[in-house]
Amino acid sequence: MPTVREHPETLNWVGKSIRRIEDPKFLRGRGNYIDDYSVPNMLEVAIVRSTEPHARIVSIDTSAAEALPGVAAVVTGAAAAEVTDPMPDFGPSPDKHVWRCLAVDKVRYVGEGVAAVAAESRAIAEDAADLVHVEYEPLPPVVDWHDALAEGAPLIHEALGSNVPFHRSFVFGDVEDDYAEADVVVSDVLYWGRSGGQPLETVGAVADYDLGSGMMTIHVNSLTFTSFLFMLAGTLKVPSNKLDMHPHPAGGSFGAKFWEVKTAAIAGMMSKVTGRPVKFMQDRLDNIANGDHHGSDRRYEVSLAALRDGTMLSMKVKVVDNYGAYIQFGVGHHGNSLAQAVGPYRMRSIAYDVTAVLTNKCQQGAYRGFGSEVGNWVLERMVDLMATELDMDPVEIRRKNFIQPDQFPYFIPTGNCYDSGNYEGVLDKTLELADYHGWRRRQAEMRAEGRLVGIGICTCQERSVFSATEFWFWFDQPVGVTSSPESVTLDIDAMGAVTATLYSNASWGNSPETMVAQFAGEELGVDPSEVNVVYAGSNQGLPATGPGGSRFTIMVSGAVEGAANRIKAKAAKIAAHLLEANEDDLEWIDGGFAVRGSPDRRKDLGEIALQAHLFKHSLPDEIDSGLEASFVHDHPYTTLPNADRTDLGVFYPFVGHASHVAVVEVDPDTGKVEFLDYTAVHDCGTCVNPRSVGGQVIGGTVQGLGSTLFEEFVYDGDGVLKTPSFAEYLLPSALDSPALKVGHQETPSPYTPYGIKGGGEAGRMMAPSAICAAIDDAVGIRVRRLPATPERVLDMIEAAED
Amino acid sequence: MNTSSHEISLTVNGRAVEATVESRLSLADFLRRELGLVGTHLGCEQGACGACTVLVDGRSVRSCIMLAVQADECELRTVESLAPGLAMHPLQDAFHKHQALQCGFCTPGMLLRCLELIEENPDITDEEAREGISSNSCRCTGYQYIVDAVVEAAEQMRQ
């Protein structure tokens, strides 16, 4: 177990809704996004995308494209395979479903890259891409999960011998005993449709390969997992120490830029081929069709076992996940679900059977929740079903099963630890803020008028700070990688001004600079608005994992704390010398060191910094010039899974909680779902900047609303992508989005600095459950398939009438 | 490709601009690539998301689906015009105060749309602001803090 921390009672900056440090540049249109960055002599790339869902590439004629004035190179997949190795792939048996930056021999989904063109401008590159003629020999497409599993199904990857790259059955606890003891078992079949982050900025890269030095420099808006960049270097066939990635702010990610290195690989490859700097900026069609980051696409057979009094005992989950044509992260998305498999409830056991299938769709990546948002939805759907079965109030069945505040740290059957919580506290706050009982009364009146008004509630977990173990505990190897650090360097200059250096592309629309500045303010007694935050390139960088799994704020808080402690240790020596005091008699107070009991005898950090930088020979010999320190903060609480994987260990231990209440009205003529009210109360431990947390909750909720009501990457039965643009893939607008009532409860984590828990994926992890429960309540029939589009809601209303 | 060129003259952020442009060049590409005004962002390039919104003769326009030649003789405003000096425009200040942005990518287009809304309706309400910004997608904020910022900025600008 990690050390239980004592959190300071008074904080100067943590907990204040200060204005964000990163905002002025964005407000002025000076964000320096990747497409704003250009270098002299730069070529631009366009991709020739497959028009076929599944086909052999018979031939590619590039002659007309190459002849177009302004075209520097046209590179087919086969040619690319001569200068690059396959893409980094964390999935099972990557040699059996080889993934390359451009397709070789056959295409596996509509939109897959077949060739790349580099030209003097993007317009010329696109003109040339249109002139590339690809001859295909169509193969039968495999689109749905059941087609993929059918006897004699066409194979997406022949080398795999089937369309199932992974299947495993896990049992945590005495599932069969618990089912035997149960009075009631409810079961259902549920479908979660494919949606995705779809940030308004796509992915881009500017690569410059220097033939002289062999350096491959790539500017990107996606830079995480810096310890794994040797894998991208391998793809590009450059030595790992000759790859240097430089981050630019991402115009949103939501997971969709999590480890998006294909764009960098294509830019790097084209720079190597042409000997010139190259920009590749995806357009929206590239991003939707070929962005490698679609979300979960799952079919569940699930049952829940309980006693007649509503005590939930156990759950059986059988899930098939349609991963698309490749499986870059393996089934880590399901590890994520298992981090909070029993939700906030005292369930004793769970069986989890997962089958990953490959089909002719774009592959999955990450999307806010990384699969655990789906687990939350399935669990809450089943809790609602159990409540109906037992004729219990949906609030009371939840309350009855909550893990109690005195039971923490609490180990769930899968092995993960929940650090702290007060779920009833959140529930009570939610009911009050939502005026839940008032709405129940008003609902009765409105229903009496014939209106389809429904109220839904959910109580869900948000796990935060993944450990690297979740990516491999699915397999039988005894041990995989275990590191997922975050680093920072703090530098105090001679004037006492603070610069913080970050080592991943932390700026994704979260508030990394504000967080670091608030932590530096807290630790060093400086004003956060005066802290300068910069980003280092990977080549001179320290290990960093970047945002993802709601980890960044917690991890960087530990890094800042560690670096600040090192700075203070040196500063104390200097202050002791200057004050002619014993170091042990000094105390850190208000941004400087003072002699204990004599507050007037003090040296501020600025005075100490001036001495450290400029007065070497006034200081003791052993003190080097300068005042800076770095700190690599490793995951605070990871334990390894056991050999037979009946215990996955602790891998996602800082667990927040939230309760949402949605009040909706369904239009019986159109199937449209309108929000009459929406309440969200979150507990992510200590809020560093409450306004920012609120913004994440509201934005995440609206994304959850999109996944619930209309966002879906639709492939028809022939494998044709029917939603290739924002005209078909519908983002929620301001008019689709409710005005939220947001509340916070703060139950600190005992294991993190200040007691922070992650909150960045909140909202999307809860909204689908609350909204579906409200729709159920309004129309009298259960939502079983997402998105619950107006068309599907109309079908439900018709079914309810029959 | 067979393209023709045209001479255009227009005003961009108060300065006269004369240029020769290909007929197929979008206004967004003209601003970003020819004039270096990269505050105008491209999200979807088909007029759906509104990230590329600029003001043409005071009206919001999606610059990704307007051609540069169509801007001949027009007066354009981009985000770069809002605060040429150190002080931010009251609308930018309200966005900052209310955290009405996260990743900042939709922000320039959103600011210009909001400026148009306030200029048309100085007493704008929450509901009117919400309806008004439904033209522009924001993937981060869920819109609520933007509504807060617009209403407060309108109040500031009335004074």
C-alpha cells in the first residue's frame, strides 16, 4: 500500500478558479496549432484513400500524378513498405495482423491509405491524388460482429487464420455460488454503437529528415508515451536517439490523439523519400475514415444476480467488441472496464468473457472513457432492469448497494482498489440539486397531460491514473511493462521567476499549464499567473506519458511537488548560509525560508535564486550555480496481477464518483429527446480549479449526450462508410445541449498530492446511463442500442404502444 | 488543374490588401496561407463546424466555403483584429474569465460569431445566446460557459 498522505489544511492556490494560463494565446488566435506551423521549402501531403471496404490491390498507376507539375513524390503502400517497417502495435500477436502506414497488397476498410502524394501545395497534392489510379479486386466485406464469427467468413488478416485476435474468459470471485444464492437474475442484450472524439482539429505532423545528421525531427499535435517513441523510430527506420518529436497544442483530442503516430509516420516517411520538410495535415474525411481512433463497438449479453431485497451479488458479462481492421491497443479498453467493473456497489463477483473481432471498419483507438464508459452504461442499464424487476425505486436500489465510506480502501473482485469515496453524500447532493422529488411530482402532472416525460438517474465511477499493466494483463506473459511516469523541470532564474518544462503534449483542451502553475504556486509561493510553462522535445526529454485515463493532473502534481522539494532542499542550504543559521532551524513559509521563531530573519525564493545564479563565491563550495530541478513521478500505486489472472492487481486506484439526473421529454411524432433539466454532481477529490473541473464535466456530459442520441460511425452492410463528414456524423450543438446544474463534493484521495482524483473523462462516463434511464421512463420501453436516434426512439414508442 | 487567376482588393482588419488569387482558392486558405492570418481555423472544410468563421462586411461567414474572389471589395475581420494591442477585447476577457474555451480551436470563429450576435442584440439573453451560437460547434465546453461569457460581455460592452 502507498503511504497515506496528510493533506495541508490551508492551500493558497489549489482549489481556486483562477483564469487559465493557456487561454490568452488561444483567444488571440495565436495557438500555434500544428497547421499554423510551416517551414521553408516544405511539401504538403494528400492521401489516396481506399474506396473499397475489402479488396486486393491489383495495381496502382501513379504516372499521371507524378507528371503533374508541382508533385515531388507519389509513394504507394508497397513502396512505403520498402522504407518503413510496420506501425507500432500493442495488440496481441501483431505479426498476424500487420498494420502499416499505407496498405500493402490489400485494403481492409473504406478510407485506408493506399498511396501518399507530396507536392508544393496541398491543392496540388489533392489534384495529384485524384490522378492516381488504383485497380482493386473486391473481396466480400465483413462488417458485423456475427459475420466476422461466421463459419467460413472471409478473413480480414489471412495470417491470423480467423477474425478473432483475442478471446478470454475471466472469473473474479465465486460467480456460480453467488448465482446459486440469488433470488433473482435479470438478463439483457445491449449494443453500444461506434462514436469517436472527433476533435475540431484533426491530426497533423511536420517532419524534417536531415540526411546529413540522420536526425528525424517531427512536429506533432500528438505526443505521449515518450518512452515508447523508439517504436515509431523503428517504423521510420531511424535510430531511436535520432528521432525528435516536438509537441504543439492539440485542438481537442478526447482520446483521438492518444498515440496517433500514423500521421507522423507518413510525414516522416515522405520527408525521407523527398529529402524535404513535409507537412501532413489530415482533412476531416481522413480523420473520420482513417484516423485509427473510433470508440467502442460492442454487443453485450449480460445478467445480474441479486437477492429479493435488492442486494446485488454478481454479474456475468459476455461481450463481443468489433475492433475494425486492426487492434493497436489490444483489448486494453476492457481492462479499463474492469477497473470499475462493479461500479460503486458491493458486488461480490463478476465473470467477464471478451471476444475481439476484426472487420472491415476503421480500427478503434481511444475515446474519453477508453471503454469504461461502456461498462458503466451496461452496469447501470442492468441496475435499472433489476429495480424494475424487484419493483424498487431506482434511487433506493443504488443506495442500498453502495460501498460505505468506512470500507475504503476497497478492493473490488477484479483486484483494483478504490481509494476513497462517499457515494451517498454525492447522491443526496444530486437529489437536492436536481429537485428530484419535485420533478417526480411535476412529471406526474405532465404525464397526466399526455406528455412523454421521463427522469433518469445514475451513480457511476470514474477511475483515474492508469497503470501500464492494464495493457497486458489480458495475456499470459508473466510480466509486461510497468512504467507510466510523468516528469517536470522547474527552473528558478536569477530574478526568481519560475519556468516549468513539460515533457509530453499535455495541451489537449485540458488545463495542463494552469495545473502546473497552480501547483508551482502552491509549492513555491509564487503567483501562478507569473509561471512560464514550456514544452520540451522528446529527444532531450524526460519520460512522460501525457494526458489519458484522467491521469495528467495527478501525475504532474507529484512531479511538481518532487521538483519543488529538490529546489527547496538546495535553497535551504543557501538560505542557511545567508542567514548564518542552522539549516534545521529554518522553515519554509510564504515563499521563502525563515528562522523558526524569528520570522523577520528570512530570505525569499527570489533572493536565494539571485545568490544561486550570480554569487557562486559567496556560497559554500559544494553549492553549484543555478536553481533548477527535475522530477520523474511514477505511478503512485500499482501492484502486479497474479499468474492466473484471477486478480488483476491495482491498476486504476484513484476513483471518483458522480451522480447525474436527466429529465427529458420525448416528442412522440419525431422521436426527438429534449432536456427539461440536467444535474451532475461529481466527486473527483480535491478540485484544483473548480471552474475547470466544471467545464470538463459539462463538456464531457455533452459528448456523452452525443454518443447517446446521435453520434455514430455508420457502415452499411456492404462496408460503405455512411457518415464521412459532419453533415452525417452529428456533433451536439448548443441547442441540443442542456444547461447543466453542476455540483461538487470533495472526498480527497489519501494517496495523491492534495487528495486530487482525475476528472477529465467525467460526464461522458455518466450521461449515457442517466439519459437512457430517462428515455425508458418517458416511453415505457428500455433503450438497448446506442445511439438512441430519433428513428430508434420512434420504433421504441411504436413497440410500447403494441 | 485548369484554373484562372483574379485580382482582388479588399480590406482585412482595417488594412487594404491587393492580391492575385486562383479562382478556386477558398477565403480561409487565402487568409491562412497568403496573409498568414492563422487564427482562422479549419475544422471540417465543408461549412458544418464554423471554426473558420470570419466577419465579411460585418456578417459572419464560413471562410472555408467562400472563395477568396468573392471577397473582392469586401471588408473582413478576423480574430487577429479583436485585440491588436496588449488589452484584450471585452469579449475575449469574458471568455477568459468564464473559461469559455478549453482547446481553443473553435474559439476564434466563436468569438467573431458572438461579436456579431452582441452587435445585433446588445441586450442578449442566455436563451438568445445559446440559439445564436448553435451555428458553431464546440467539442470541449458543452457551450454553457460560452453562453455565460456572451451575456456578460454584452453587458460590459453596453457600458
